[in-house]
Amino acid sequence: MANDKADRPDTPSEADILNAVRKSGYVLDQEAATVLENLGYHVQTSWPFQDPDLGESRELDVFAHREVPTTGQIRVFMELLCECKSGEDRPFVFLSRRRSVTDTAIAPEQFVFPCRRYGRQLENGMTEVSGFEYLELAKYHYWFAREIKAVQLAKIVRNRDRWEAQHDGIYNALLLPLAKALTHRIEENRKFTSMINLCFPVVVLKSPIYEIDTSIAPLVAKPVPHVSFHRRLDSKTVKGSFIFDFATLDGLADLVVNTITPFVEKVVALAQESPARLLPRSLQAKP
């Protein structure tokens, strides 16, 4: 019987190297970075941040940012925080259902305004709300605009001779690390009192994405280039509501240009209409 070890070459071939790198996901990171660079973003791969739980340095696959041209006192930045996952044979499937009235009360944590809270007049007094609520941005954000919402995420994997839908570990493996990077960025952005920082956490996939609207019979698995997913997290250091975007590599540019950017442009327009109402009193122009 031949010795298996002796049959294996001592060094990998060029094909072995390329195959190993492609499977690792490193190439996908660079491909996503190139897409965003071509859209005019400043891009950094392997972006470091401090894990709020462990206090150790971690890395985000791709961090992209750019300043949106504005006039007036307030500067606006948009940031894309991307985790890239390869695995072309493992489609991701989102189960969706009709939105409910309570969804309108969601205020995503990832949008940072010059003030952490703003006063809003009610019939029986004043209350404090986030900048997202203060500007009533749910009217313009793409997640709120859809009639359906993704509520469950599963990955299709092969188990011997059949395909199975599995969700074990997906949230901790995909969303929690991304939320930690986002939380770190939010805290950094809160140091600036004359800026609006709009952060968008994105999972970029090499595999296809399907969405199933469970309110329609018969069920249909519809291929989509991207989908938005709301999740409320409540760990020791990551708390609040977040909207995550999932996109295929081919759908990443469409997500940014035709979905995210129109929302950002609306925020800019609202900020420029009356910048004084968003700034801290100390920075408001004197009459």
C-alpha cells in the first residue's frame, strides 16, 4: 500500500495556493474593497478596532467612508462596515413577513447626530428622542419603506445526501462581531458635535441570497441582490436596535448607490434646511 504522506507533494502548486486563498475569503475582502473604491469611498481592509467585551484588538474585513458634500455648519459622513463571507455553495435564505405597526417605533443606533438626544414637544409635556426620531427618518429609510421585513435568517448546507436550512451560530458568527465594530465606531463618532455620521453595517456574501415571503402561498424562494435585516441585540456591551444589510458581491454597488445613498441624501437635505435645530446650543450661530 502506498504511503499517503509520500504521495503528497512537499510544497503546494500554484493551483493549490489560489484555491486555498479563494476558499479563505481573503480575495472576497479585496473584491468588495475594490467595488467601494470605484464608488468613490476611502477604503481600508483589515480595519482594527477594540473588542468591547475582551478589550483586545479585532479586525473588520472592510471599512469604507466618505464625506458627503454639504453647505452650512454640519458635515455629513457615511461609513460602510463590511464583513465578507465566502462559500459559494451555501446560499443564505431570509424568511419575511408583513410589517407591523410596532416597527415604526424602531430607532436604529447606528446613526449619530451632533446631540445624543433632542427635545420633542408632546401634548402633556416634553420628551427626549434620538436624532433619527427627531428628523422622522423612518419616513425615508429603505427598511421602513418595504411592506415586508426579513425576520429569520438561515444558511443552506449539505448534510450527507440532502440540503438543510441551519441557523445555529449564524447570529453570533456574523452579526455580533459586526455589531461590536459598529458599537466601537458609534462611540468614536459621538466625540464630534458638528457632524452627522451615518453607519451602515453590511455582510458581503459570495453565495447567492434568497428571500421567502411567508405571507404568500405557495412559498417561493426569490433570488435577490441584497436584503435588509433588523435585529435587536442585548449583550453585555452591545445593546439596541440595528439594521444590517446583506448583499452579494454583485449586488453591493446597487445596495450602496440605489438604496443607501438616496437615504443619505435625504438626511443631508433635512440637515441643511435647518442646521441650528440639530447643533448643540454652544455651536449655534448667534443672531
